Amino acid sequence: MPGCFKKTLFALASLISFVSFILIVVAMGTPKWMTGKILCKTGADLVNATDPELVKFIGEIYYGLFRGGKIRQCGLGGRRSKFTIFPHMVRKLNTGLHVMIIMFLCVAIFFSLVSFGFCILNAIKVPYRAINGPAGACLWNFLAGGFVVLAVTSFMAAVKLHQLTERIANFRENVFRFVILEERFEDCFWICVASATAHAANLLLIAISGIHFPKIKTKTEEVNVTAEDIMY
């Protein structure tokens, strides 16, 4: 049986792995990975709008991995609309990269659950095989965190290198053209970053569990029994 200190560390690591699993699932299902401000350039150019008048042509956009929405401001008031990435919009995006982001997160979810199981196993008993012990727990945490990092990096590449926000903003816009004024990574993006950080923390906890601390021995005092003590 593992010691109390080792049990506590692996129990904490299993909790962190499960929290990471929840974080990734929540992030994938929430449509707020990115928000931004979009300018209706066609409408602004038609009326030669100056700086104070540009406010009437600045809308908003938000989106996640599967859906999103935007507010179009083309001089006639705001018009809200919602959209889904699949099955139609994905053809206008970098399909391979977008699908890879989703696949990376799905694999990370799987390895988070495997990590959770291995941490529970090590908290209950000492496995006979090394791969089932701390080495295995380290491997699964490393893979889970690594795939989350790949997903986050790929999403940043899609936004910055492949103009993901601009492509989404101009989807099915035949008359008006929108340009991006501002982009912000939102909570769901940072939730994935937190998930990767959680697995890094797990690696640290597992490393600490392998440290053998010296046992503190208490020196017992010798009891000298004299003849006078026996008399009393």
C-alpha cells in the first residue's frame, strides 16, 4: 500500500485530471473562443463615413469551434445573426486545420480520463508494472497536456495566419465586406490553456511523490530504575 503522503498526492492529481477533462469538454461546447469588432467597410465607403460616424458601421462577432454569432452594423442599425461552422462554413475555412483542432481536443479528453484512472490506481495501491505506476501517470498527463497545447497553438495559427475571424465575418456576404478591427481570445481559449497547465501541475505532483524523504527517528530515553524507585 502507498504511504499517506503518496496517497494524498495521487488523489490530488486524479482530481486535477478530472477537472481538466471537464474544462476541455466545457471549452469545446461553448461558442466564445474569440470575440472581435468588425467594420462594415462597404457601407462606410458608400457614405464616406468619418471617425465619429464610423460607430454606426462597427459591429461585433464571436465564435467557437462549432458555432457563433455576429451583429452587423451597416448604417441601418444592428442586425443579429447566428451561424454554425459545420457543415457549410467549414468549406470556407482551412478545413484540415479546424478539424485537427477538434481532434486534438478529443484525444486530450481521452488521455485526461486515462490519467485520472492511473492516478486513482496509484492512490489505492502500488502497481506491479512500472508502466502502471508513476511513469505511466506521467506519460498520460504529458500526452493530455501536449495535445491541448497543440490544439491551442493550431487555433492561434488559424486566427493569426489564416484570418479565421475575417473569413467567418464575410461568410455569405455578397454585398458588404467586413474588416476586423479588434480580436480578443476569450474564456474558452484560456480554459484550454488552464487545462494544459493543470497537467503540467500533475507532472510536478507525480515527481514529488517519487521523492524519498528521510524518516525522522525519535531517540527514546533510557529509563533507569533504581532500588529506591522499586521501594516507592
